Amino acid sequence: MFKFPPKQPIHLLGEDIEFVSAGSGAPTIVLVNGAGGPIEGWHKIFGPLSERTNVFAYNRPGMGGSGRAEVPQVGSHMVRSLRALLQAAHCSPPFVLVGHSMGGLIVNLFARQHPDEVSAVVFIEATAPTDISVLAQYENRLQRFLRLTLETLAPPNPHAEGQHARSTVAELMLASSFPPVPLTVITGGKHAMAWATDPKAVAARATGQEDLARLSPRSTHTIAPRSGHFPQFTESHLVVSAVLGAAGL
């Protein structure tokens, strides 16, 4: 596995967060993890990207070596925290924002709230705003049982971002339109656990990915044919190429 540069701890907005920044040049590529995914989830693409330009990644509260979430992790707070981190790390805009899974909601809101700070966006299997409400409608008995069992064995932090996903979506709906920046949407061609998932849920998620690709008139929708939810693992070269292309490198 790629060995990351030493992580830097920092206390910002009442929270203890760790980040890593490496490489040089512009633009800065900002990697935004999915829920529960630590910095190490970028191990296959961080190195190749940092050879070409500056790359920044971080662990939100509750992930990796960062502290526990002490305030509700709604989208606006997470965007504010990320901007403060980038400033503290001496990373200057405009940024290429890369969001995986739930990180896509943060990137989506960031781009709407601060369009002048964003040069391009890459969504990797990103959560679409409609996913939060629509997919819950198709939760089957097995999925419900597993979710409730996990919540019983390990009660979630009430401040955790997953507990405030609907509020984040509400903020997205009230935010300005997505800016007309270059946008790349990477969708896995293989649905994880399709055998246990309602076909209507699979179709709804596909529609959500198409909706993301319609956010900008300068968008490209790429299917990663051999990937499920983590194209950055299974087709890292495709992801690196897409991100560098978005960065104009």
C-alpha cells in the first residue's frame, strides 16, 4: 500500500482533525472521503496525483485519527470546516474537488456555496441528493435487520454526518445552482449486493447518477465497468486519468 506522508493534526472549529497534503503546483486536488472512509481509502490514487500537482486529503470527525464529532455534521458545517482546513494547509483556490460516496454531498454543496473557489468537480460513486430519501423506501428486511443490529451494537454518535444527511440535502435544495464548471461523474458498472437489493432501488440510484451528470453543461458521465462502489480501488487508473483531466493536467 502507498505510504502517505505524515498526517498533520489541527484543532479547528472546536474539532480535532487530521489532514495530509503533498505535491506541488496548481490546481490543488481536494479528496473528500465517503462516510467512515479514512484517508487511506485514497492509497491507489494519492501518489500518482501528487506527482503532478498538490493534493489534499483529510479525515472528518469520527474517521481515522480525527476526533469524535462534537457538533452536528450538517453540510454547511462540513463545508466551513473544509475551507478552514484548506486555508490552514496553505492550499489556495480554485480547487478540483473530488467526492466519493457521501463526500459527494459535501463537494456538491461546496461548489454551490463557493463557486469562485472551484475549477472542476469529480464525483466518484457519489451520493445524489435523491438517494437519501428514495433509497430508504426500498430498504428490504435483510438490510433493515442489519442496519438495526449494527445501530444496537454500536449506537451512532448523534452528531455524526449520517445522522444529519437529510439536513444536508435540505441545505443543497436551498443553495444556489451548481456552477457551470467541468464535471466528471464516475459510476461503478457493478451494483454491490444486487442480489439482495430491490431492482427499483438499483434503478433509482442509476437515475440519481444521471441527475448528477446533468448538474453542469460541461459534464462527462463515465461508467467504470469493472467497479462497484469503489472505482478508486478497482479501476484506479481510470480515476487518476479522470481527475488529472479535470485538473487540466
